Amino acid sequence: MKVLIIEDEKPASLKLKRMLYDLDDTINIAAILESVEESSNWFLNNPSPDLVFMDIQLDDGLCFEIFENVNITIPVIFTTAYDEYAIRAFRVNSVDYLLKPIKAEDLGKAIDKFRKIHGRKTDDSIINSLLKQMETGRRERFLIKIGQHYRPVQVADIHYFFIREGCAFISGGSGRDYAIDFSLDRLEQMLDPKKFYRVNRNYLVNINAIKDIMAYSSSRLKLILDGQDDNDDVVVSRDRVADFKKWMDR
């Protein structure tokens, strides 16, 4: 099993490496990385390992920035001295969340959990095929992790993308919202600009999901979208109104 360690504290990374070897001497440590930038570059230029141990607070930011820079689909065991990031960690590819100082017993249980969940390879070819398709050209679908399952969501079925509590979500025809590991800035680059428009900092909308457009205060526009939460106001930013009208009127 090939393992990647992302940890900015040298003593902590060496201790984790030693504990892993004590648990299983067949483990191969692919690399030990210390920053968001170094880790992002490594993922872009190297084959994916089987498992990543990832500290949350790194030299140059939080590890969640790595998920915004590259598409990581492999399982991750988070290691941190803080428990405040647990919910955010489990919105990405988390197998477990270990608090420092890491105990050998907890580490062993996390490895066992990884093997039970990811030891079966029956669906790997399907997932890899989808991922390769998604890497070429404009996105046609997103592979969403739901518990221990993966579900492909067609871009055409997505009404809008939105930000809530610092995380990005998909809103689609199923009536459910799904967390996704990309920023709206990154999503803008991945989607067809003729079909999706960034109306403000928090919403990226599908033109086919716009049911109504109303005049709003301060020369802004308010949108009514398919599947929209009744409590949410989707308002086109004042500086984007003119461009939005051109985008719609074509």
C-alpha cells in the first residue's frame, strides 16, 4: 500500500511514519510534504497513492485548499490537534479524523477502517473511467460521494452551485444538495460559460434553471430558480447586472 503524508511538523511526520511501519512493514511512504502548494504540485505530477494522511493546518494555509486546487478522489485520514474541522473534513474524502497526539490503537483502527471500506476494487474501473471523462474538456458530470457510495450527477441536471458556511454545494433536480470539492472560481473554469453564470460571490446558476427575473433594490436583479430554497435570495450583483443581461439576451 502506497501512503502519502502531508504534515508540516517534522517530528510529527517522522513519528507517524514510524507508527505506520510498526503496523505494517509493507507500507510504502511515497512522500512527506509540508505545504498546500507543495502538495498540490505533487498531486498534479505524480500517480495517486492508495491513502493520504493529511494534517489540516499547514505552513501556508488549511489543507482544504489542496482539494480546491486539484481533484482528489483517493481516501484521506486527517490528523490534527483541533476538532473544529471535523464536519468540513467529512465533506471530502475522509476515512477518519485522528486527534494529535495520535495513539497507535486509533491509528490501527483507522487503517482497518480504510481497508474494509476501500479494499474492494470492483467499482474502481467505473470510477476511474468517469474521472478520466471528467478531466477532458468541459465537465459533463460530477462524481459525488454520498456516504460510502459514489453517484454521477450530470451537469445538465444541476440547477445551480452555491456557497454555504465556506463550502460549495450542488443543487439539482433530485431535491437534495450535495457538497463538492471545488471553489466557485474553479467551477467557472470547468463549465460552459454559455450555460452557467456567476451572478454573485455565492451563486453560479444554470441558464435553464432561471424561472423568473425581477427588478430589485439599487438597480439589481433578483432570480427565481428551479429547486431554490424559499429562504434564499439569489440576487445579481450590481456590477454584474449589465453583463448578465447580455448573457441572457442572445
